[in-house]
Amino acid sequence: MISRGERLANYAMLALFAVIAVFPVLLILQTALSNDGIVSEGRASSLHFENFADAWDQGHFGSYLRTSVVVAILVVGLSTLFSVLAGYAFGTMRFRGSEVLFYVILLGIMVPAEALVIALYFDMRELGLTNTLVAIVMPQVAQSTAFGTFWMRAYFRGSSREVVEAARIDGAGHWTTLWRILVPMGRPALTTMIVLVFMWTWNEFLIPLIMATDESLRTAPLGLAFFQGQYTSGTALLAAGATLVALPVIVLYLFLQRHFIRGMVEGAVK
Amino acid sequence: MAAPLAPAGRRAPDSLRTHRSAVVRGGRPGEPRRVAYLYILPALLVFGLFVLVPLVRTAQFSLYEWNGLGASTWAGLSNYRDLFTEPQLRGAFVHALVLVVFYAVIPVLLGLLLAAAMSRAVLRGMGFFRVVLFLPQVIPMVVVAIAWRQIYEPNGPLNDTLRFVGLDSLARPWLGDYTWALPSVGIVGTWVGTGLCLVLFLAGMSRIPRELYEAARLDGAGALREFRAITLPSLRGELAVALTLTVIAALKTFDLVYVMTSGGPGTETTVPSYQVYNNAFLLGRVGIATALAVVLTLVVFVATVLINRVGERGQR
């Protein structure tokens, strides 16, 4: 149907855009492995993996990454739990006010963090809650729960009535039906949601920037931004830090790319 | 509409018992259930405390003049007036519009062009290209900003390349240049968005029946007519998704500006989000900052609704 020349041209175009897409990533990786004479004292090997160790210790990226892991676990865990519960109710039960409440939550997905963080910061400062994990985690739990409720509701709505019916005949209550049947069956939908929420949380910048000033509470992107302010760009240590910060999301993406792409394409308005 | 539940006390004791057991054990799906409120309680609580309350408080703050520490004074709508009269604040919105061109318009056009060029191809290895092209979407923006700062360095890859091909006169400190700083930030947005658009459109194209194109060709339709009559209408849904994601990303730009330019040189690259942060925490103008946040939220709402209206109308 299509000529060889045309096919080749198509591949050439795709390849060109692929190269442009990975170039900045490779540039950082190459810089991270280079010897720029700032940190390493003339060690022999041509690939300087010790830059990562230096970034981890001297650059405090070990501590930033730990904070990010804790924040990500809390946000993903709490928002997943809340989203499954709420999505189940909105998707399978009829109750007064369900429509109104759902639309309120839907609107919440569109609210940018900018419209929340200033008021949150000053109100939480009043309560002595700024500079705590709560201040970093809870606003993100709320935003992710809004999205997750929307996402899980769609799954529960589409879930098989027959299966639920059969479970009920076997004497399962709504609680058992949810956890024993619908949640295990909904693994793909759940995975997509978890992957998206993890990515958003890991990459979030504005909320931790405003809510926490303690260095011990700096998440990885925040630590990187401050680190960048102290060094000129192009240094191996900065690039090594950037690599460490990006690595968890990229690795997860390489394994679960279908979930990333499907999630962003199907329902992500964030 | 959900059928209202009769107050339990008015029921005969035996019917109360069956009713209650139905609630606890679960009746048919879609039956009125009070237990639903328990299920949505945690979500509503956290949503109310950390989204609804702050949102209302933001709107409230925007009507006062306050430096974040002392007493506040009622300001009415004067903060909103300042958004339109202060050149620096108005400038932030102008910059955001420029970024919409770079983040959304260019990637969508590029994506359409490429998708159209490939409309007739069945290519192997698409899975690989999809993964690579989509990659910029998942990398933390701070990392993206650091990579691109390095590219734009006075002695970075971009200037090196320009000098190498003999275009020395074009080489410049891109992010420090009054004319070029904003487009330079915008190009990063183009880089982030183009892959997304391309992946979306290629997926959409693969769903268009090939017979349509064959029929059009039999009727003697050229490439341009083919694109306008078949490709474009079939991609309405994908267009809506692509525009929603990229336009919102442009309007909410923050990390990129914070790390790459801090709004500079001068105020050439300030954006609404950056001015929200700047006014609230560096300039001590909480009222202005919150008014800006309210307007930004409204702009995001209107943009989302408009884009999806257009997308839906096309699908019917």
C-alpha cells in the first residue's frame, strides 16, 4: 500500500523526534558521569559513578529522597484508600445528594494548587502545622483523592453487576464484596491510578516549597532546586542529583508505561 | 434522583428491622443506602478541609490588604483592579498567553502535521517510539529545567552548535536575554508537549478505518482534503484531551520558571503562578497574590470547559 520511500521517511521523522525527546535526558546522564574536576580528584575511570555517591552524601540527596519516599507512600496510600471507598459509593450506591457531591469533587480536580496553598499556609501556620509532614501530605491527599474518586467511580460503574449479584447471593455484604471481589478484579484501574498519583506526588514542587522550610522536610525536587541555586549548571554533582531525583519515576515508567499513557490520556485533567 | 429515605422512627418495628438489615448487608446495587455516607466520609472530610475551605479562604483573603503578619484591612475589589492596572501583574498573564502558544498550539500543530504525514503508514516498532516520545511527560519539571538550563548555557550545547555551523552571531546567553528568555522557556514546554500530542494523535489515527482513505482517494481527494475531511474530524476527542492537558500546563507553569529564570531577566518571564508565590511570600502582598490565584483558577476553569465543549460537539 505504501512505498518504501514513504515508510523510510516516516521512520526518519519518528526517529528525529525520538532523539529530540531523549537528548536532554542523555545530556544530564552524560554530565552526571563526567569528571568536571569539582568533586572528583582525578580518578582514573572514564565513567565517574562516584558522582552519585557524592550527590547522595554531600548533596544530601539521600535525605531528600527519603523524605520524598515517605511523602509518596503517605499520599498514595491514603488517597488510594479514600478514593476506593468513595468511588465505590458513588459508583454502585444510590443516596441523597450523590450527584451534587460528586460534581463538587469533580470541580475540585480542576482547582490549581495555587488557589489553595497560600490560604492553607497562613491558616496552618496559625495552628502551628507548617513545617510538618501533615502540611506537605494532606493537601496532596485531598487533590489526589478528588481525581481518584472520579477514576474509581468510573471503574465501579463499569464493573460487572452479575459478579456483585453472585457475591450477594453467597452472603457477602457490601464491605466483603468491595475488598474480596471488586478490588482484586479492578487491579488494572487501581494500578493506573496509583501510578499517576505517585508520579504527581513525586514531581510536586509548589506545595512542599511553600509548606515546609526545614531542610529535613525537603522533598527531592525541592532539594534539587535549592542545590541548583548554589552551583552553576553543568556540574557533575548537580546532574548526578538530577538523575537520582528523576530515576524512580523513569524506572516505574519503563515498567508500567501503558498505565502512565492510558491514565494521562483517559482521565487526567490535572 | 435518589429516593428519600423515610425517617426510621415512623416505620413499623418489623419493617424497620428488614430495612436496617438491607442497609447493613447491602441490597441491590442502586438501592438507596445510607451506608454510602460512611464510605464517602473520609474523602469528603479531607476534600473539604484541604480543598474547599482553603478555596473559600483564598477568595476571602483576596478582598483584604495584608502583608502576612500584621493586621489586615478591607480592600474590596481593589486587589482585582490592580491585576489589570499594574504592568507587572498584567505582564504575567501576557506571558502565560505566549506560553500557551509554545506549550499547546505548536505541539498540537506539529503533532497533527506528523500524524497526517504518517496517516497511511502501518509502522512496526510504534511501541518503542511511543515510550520514548512520551518520556518528557513523566520527568520531574525541576529536572527538565536543569537539563535545559545546561542546554542554554553561554557555552552549552545550543551555542556550541550554532558556533560550529558558523552562526556565531546567533549565539547568546538565552535565558539572560530580554527578548529570548520567554521563548526559550516556551521551547521547553514545546519539548514536553509535542510527544504527548504525537502519541495521542497517532493512537487516534490508528482507529480510523483505512477504507475511508481509500474511498477518498478513489474520489480523487488530495492530501489536504483527506486531512480536512477525514483526519481532523476523527481526531476531535484526542484534540480536546491534548489541548486540555497542554493549555492547563501552560497556564500553571511554575517549576520551570522558578528554576530556570526566577522570572527574569527583569520581569520578562514572570507567569501568574510565579507572581502568586512572589507576591504572597517575597513581597508580602497576600491580597494581590490570592486575587491572582482566584483569577488563575477561573481562567483554568473556563479554558477546560471551552476546550471540552468544542471536543464534545465534534464527537456527536
